[in-house]
Amino acid sequence: MAQAGKGKLNYRCPSCFMRDIDMDMFYDKDKKEYYCLRCQYRGSEEDVLQKNEMARFRYGAMYERYTKFDFD
């Protein structure tokens, strides 16, 4: 089995990050994909970036305070 190594950048696992777990992914040079040791998620760099962008969208308004609610 190939030795696990960090990639160019430390990407967070999108599956773990959606469950509020901050887990770095490892890069497999032979398969050219990132993988998570905790949840067995695998994906290309484009797939990981796309899913991490969805997580950023989820927490985008975390620090905004809403005081007016117009439901009418």
C-alpha cells in the first residue's frame, strides 16, 4: 500500500466538515485523488473544492444578525 501524504494544500474533508468535524484529507499520487482517513470519502481536487464551496455557502451568514423579519 502506498504511503499517505499531504497534498499541495490541506483540504478539509467535505463529508466530515458538514458534520462539524475538521479533518484534513490526504493525497494519493498514484490515483490522483484526495481521501479521508476518518470517513472513507474519496474525490478529485475539483470534487473536493466544489463540495467545500457548498459548506461555505451553508455557513455564509453565520456572523450576520437578523433583527427584522418580514414574512408578509
